[in-house]
Amino acid sequence: MKAAYIMIGEIVKPQGVRGEVKLRPITSDVSRFEGLENAFFKRGESYVPVKFTVNRISPEGVFLTVEGVNDRNAAEKLRGKFLYVDRAHSLELTEDETLICDLVGLKGVDDEGAEVGTLTEVLQPGGNDVYVFKGPRGEVLVPALKSVVQKVDLDAGEIVLVAARMAQVAVYSDED
């Protein structure tokens, strides 16, 4: 099931004394913050709308001012909060792209019908992503390469992997 809200950043600290905060982007495209003025904070199981102004985008993070937050003490209370957008305001994806939040929880199977496990995490070490499955074979790390990942089917809730390629590139570990 696709998430209705997508995390795009975490407020890591206040910046200065006038209520500005530094946000660590959790997105592949930091330019997505340009012109963005509305998002959500999660409170319990609800998402609360918030308005803000992006002051600047730098390699260190995104600096913004949240409406109603006018001093350092109020900004400090936002430390550790995650910023979300609704799916309608998420980045447009190409045909070959999928949001990580939509992948986590999918069932992994190989093209010979063997269960690999449930996708629990997507590592991004640089280069290509690595899918972490947990299942009957223990923890299985699979590079997210087109030669290994045959199909991602969000509707069916599964990722089909090429068994022959997995035998060559996957890393297996027992969790016992």
C-alpha cells in the first residue's frame, strides 16, 4: 500500500535566534524545496499542516522558517521532527523509479518461485542502492540492479528477482 505522506526531511537544530531551523533533506533531489511552502508534521497518527519559508538551500542543509516560530526556544521544540508532503506534492517519478517508502514491506521472490523475504530496508551507500530482505534465508542483501531486479510490482506487493543473478551477487547472513 502506498503511503499517503512522504517524509522529505528532518529538522536537526535551530539556526540563529529568530526561529530559523536547519533541515536535513531526506530526498534524492534537494531542489524539491524550491518554492515549497506547505508540508506536514506528524502528530500521533495525524498529519498537521504547516506553512514555512525556505530561506536558503546549501550543501549543509535546507534552512527554513516555520510560520509562528519566531525565536530560538520555539525552534528548539522542532528539533527531531520530520517534515512530510502529501503524495500529490511528491516528486514526479520516471517509469523506472519508485519511492523507497513504497518498496519497504514488499515481498521478495525469485523468478523460480522461491521466497527471499520481506524488504525491510534500502541502503544507499553510493553507486547503486542495496535491498535488504529478511526471510527464510536470513538476511539477504541484493544490489538494486536491472540485471538482478526483474520486476517491481507495487499492486501485487512483490519484487521479483533473477535467481541466477542473485546466486552471483547477493550477500546472505544467518541471523541466529
